[in-house]
Amino acid sequence: MAKFQVIVTKGEYEPWWFFEDWQKDIESSFVYTEKNDAMLQYQALAQELMANYPNKAVKKNVLLATWSEDETQYCEECDDDIQTFHGLILFADERVYEPTPDELATYFSLEEN
């Protein structure tokens, strides 16, 4: 049985940069055995993020980054302010999920309502 996971992140990188310590940026995680439940959760969270942050970028259809230009954090190592990103990821069995064309049209158009 497949395990689906919807992950919300917040950090200095977009969610498609799976650096060694990327999991430290996880704010919440939702686990499902039913694919439809995971997709509906992803869709609801994507809508919420896009409503709260004016900028967005998407990679591989299910890796969403949202941000506001004025939300930054100070980086001591680089002596500068860096952008804060709010991310959303959909995994299936611990790998980035690859939606079908029908799923793309139904769940991942990521248009704001």
C-alpha cells in the first residue's frame, strides 16, 4: 500500500532543494494511505499559501514555493537578509509524486480561486 505525504516547509530555500538538512524546515506533515485524500490536502494547502503570499514558483508540478518580498531573515554567515520561502511538497512512498495528466488538470493547476 502506498504512503502519501503532504509536507509544508518554511525556510531559506525553495522546497525543491533537498539539501542534506532540508527536513529541519518542515513545519507540518500529513500522511495518507488514500491518494485522493493527499491530493485534496495538497490542493487546500496550496490555495491557502497562494492566498497568503503574492509570489509563487512550481517545479515538477508538486513542489510549490510561495513568498512575500518583505519576509526575510538575517543570515549571520552571509551578513545579509535572505528570503523566506513557504513550501509545499507531495511525496508518494518517500519520492516526489509524479501526477498523471488528469491529476494535473484536477488538483495541480494551482490557480487562485
